[in-house]
Amino acid sequence: MSKINVRSPYFIYQTSSSTNPLLSVLLVIRVYSGASDTSMSGAQYSLNINAVSGIVSVDISELIRDYIYNSFDGNYSDSFRWVNYSVLPTFQNGDGTNNLYTRGVFDGYGYFEEGVNPQNNQTVLQSNTTILTNDLANINIPIHVTEDTTVSYLKDGEIIFTKDLVYGTNSAEQVQYVQNSSLDADMFKKRVDGVSGTTVEAFNCVKAIANEVYQEFDADSIYIEKGGDIEVIKVQEVEECKHKPYKVTFVNKFGVLQDLWFFKRSNLSLKTKEESYRANIISGGAYSTSTRQDTIFNKTGVESLQLNTGFYPESYNEIFRQLSFSEDVWINYDGKTLPISVKSSSLNYKTRVNDKLINYTIDVEFSNDKINNIR
């Protein structure tokens, strides 16, 4: 099934036949979540578009993007939606066929060189095939489940865990984030079922204790198999003892959440702003020298961080490019997931030939005032 990546244009194109000029097109658009075939509701848009020189060409991505919302609170979910649109052309000789289309919607984009209506068709929804991660943290990988998919975790060439991702038509099942941990009842049941001397109670009981059977496992490679094709992700765990690593999570080119670790030195700074006025401090023909004439009010401030990555492979240049383009970014800071904005407006791509060891320095700013002024 084709995708619509709404940060790039997606054109609907209708033209005339040689003997039957096109007059107009009725375009009806529905954006929804749930099952692709049964959850449609009323149309968000119904557009009657007149043809120009026998052609209708309209970009629908901006219309659809009004209904796409990205959020992240530390739990991995995505903004995937379905769109169903119909195209009913009217020709000089009467109406044509009303064509219906269903597409998956991502808050992603393509590059200029990828051409019109970019698709980003791949199973693992990230550009890097090597992951650098904190040795004390989980790995989170976004998978586009267009059919049943198997994810296998390997250590030194030996499979240590396998998870099956089952395809479904619900929007919540299209992108699944897999982790190198068994924090879920399905995994627990699979590990226990069939082991000699064990009994799995009613599955509701298993779900109730899922948080108590959490198990994280090391893996140096991850195999994702779908339809006979296998993608391999290499994992490099980084142990950092001197500096505090920070995990930044952003919406990448594919419209899903991706983690990026900054392992080295960080610098916290504060920038304030204020308003002021000159007050009249005279009272009874006199004034107190301890009373302020230049009065400050509505003083606020925003904190910023300068982050350093540590040494990354050259293949991560693309990931830092996507971070720079991202409109939705969060950082795990002091145990909380907080929104940030990337303030570095330029990025010089680094290579091993020119730069030897590749380290990026990124300036980010917290997206809320430090003082709580939400009213």
C-alpha cells in the first residue's frame, strides 16, 4: 500500500482524454485512525476543483497534516493515520469513474532527488544500520509492519530472543517499536510456555505481573525478517563513565520516533528576558531611596544545552541531518521527557578522511520557560 509523507507534497493528478476534455474533479478526503476498512467517518474535505487546460493537479499533503499530531512522553507511539480519498472526474461527455484510494499517512518527507510523491518504502524506519546506544539503556527500533515480521536478537552469532510482529489493519499496529527487553506479557508467556515443570496461568494473571518479569538482554545484532527479506542492524553499546549521557528522541524522515545519544560533555546555560517601566515613587512630597524607580516585571528565562555526541561513525551524518530537519524533538533530562528545539541552524558534515574522529556539537533550547507561567 502506498504512503503519503505529509511534509512533502503529495499530488493528485487527473487529465483529459484526447476526445473528452476534463472539466472538473470532486475530491473527498477522510483522515482517520483505527481499522483501515471499517473506521472511516465523515469527510474532512470535499473539494470541487476546476480543470485548467484539461488538467487537475492538487497537493493534498498540507490538508492531511492538519490531522497529524506528534507527541512523546517517554512511551513510544506514533502519529500514523489512514487517509481515504475519492476522485470523481467530470468530463465534457459526463462523469467518469469515482476512484477510491486508501493510503497510510506518516509525518515524514522525501528529499528533492527522490522525486514526486516520495514513499520511503522500507521495513526499518530509520536510515542507519548501526545503532550506538548507552550500555544501560534500551534500544528502540521502529518497524513498519506491512506483513508478519520476525525480529531476532543475536549475541556472538547466537539467537537469544525472538519476537513476532503480527500484521493488522488497525492504525496502531502499522508501526511497532521493538526493544531489547521482555517487558510484555506476550514475551513472558512465550518464554515460559512449554518449559518442563512450568504452568502459565490465565493470561490476565500474566499481564498483571508483566512489570515484575522485566528482563533486558544484550544483543550485538538484530535481524528483521519479512517476506523472506532480512535487514540486519548492528548494535554498539557505549560505556560512558565520566560524562552524563543524554538521550534525544526526534521525529525522523520517516515520520516516526528515533533515539540519538549524546555521550560527552554538556553545558547548561540560561538566557533571560524582561519588561520594565519607570515608576512614580514620590509620596507626600518625598521618596524612599530604597524604593525601585526602574521596575522590572514579567521576567522569564529559557535554559539551553550544548550537547556533544562523542565519536560516531560517518554513516550517522544522515541521522544528524534528519535531527536538524525535525520539528518535534525531546530530551530525557533529570528523569523527565521534555520538549526541546534544535537551535544549531547549520551542520557541517564530517568524514573520517577530513576529520578523523567524528564528534558533533549541537545547541538545543528547552521549549518552555524555566519559570512555570502557564495560566
